[in-house]
Amino acid sequence: MPTRRPRCLQIFWGLGLTGFLIDLFSKNWAVDSLADRGRVDVLGTWFGFRLTFNPGAAFSTGTGFTWALTLFAIFALCLVVVLSFRLRSVGWAVAFGFLLGGVGGNLADRLTRAPGPMHGHVVDFLELPNWPIFNVADILINLAAVSIIVMVIRGRRLDGTLHD
């Protein structure tokens, strides 16, 4: 059942900005607290902090194309914002909110961190065994992907109606 558009926009912007700010503050904490420390165990060897700076995408792919990843992130962010004005589904508002926060968080790194604008390296600091180091923005992007898959499987359109 479709929801009122203002409610969906509140969810979208609320989740997006909250996620972005959590990502921003956690990365700033990591840079200030974890520099030159190596791994800091939190839950034994299962979970810890290790500060890294990633010029690429997931799994450090595309490290030579940081500028292209930045342009793609700008395009994705603009597309999500434009599409958000069509939202009348809470599920899609949640999915897009997660995407806004995640893409926005990593884009902010690419625009503001060394070695410079459009080439900035993303701050990663969360470490699990046998998995690449990641950050809060990466978690949000993955939550968005799962949410989008659920909405597609359920047949829900952006406007809240069901596919025939």
C-alpha cells in the first residue's frame, strides 16, 4: 500500500543523513585513534580495528581508477536523490536512505582526503577474519543492496504499488 510521499522523504533523508554522520564520525575517530597502532582486538581475533586507506572499491579493486569511482559515486548519489522524490514505499525509502548514507560517506572521503579531490582514499577500519577491512558506509551500501533485492522480489514499485 502506498505511503504518503512526505513520510517517505523523511525516512530517506533521516536514514541517509544519520548514516552519513555515523560514517563520518567513525572514520574521524579511526584516523585520530588508530594511526600507527596496527590491529586493535575488540573481540579477540574475531573482530578488531585496523586503519587502512583504500584508493579502490570493494576488495581494493580498481585502485588505479579512483577518479572514475568518484564520478560513479556522484552519479549514483544524484540518481538516488532524484528518484527519492518518486518514493511512496517505506521499504524503498529505507533502501535509498541506506544508499544515500553509504555512497555519501565514501564519496566524502574521495573528495576530501589525501591525496586530493577526486582521488581521495576511503578510510577503512573494521576488520573480520578472512574479509577485507571495511567501514560503516560499506555496511550501509550492503544493507541497501539487500533491501533493494527484497523490494524487487516482493514486486514493490517506488510508488508503493505492486507489479502485476
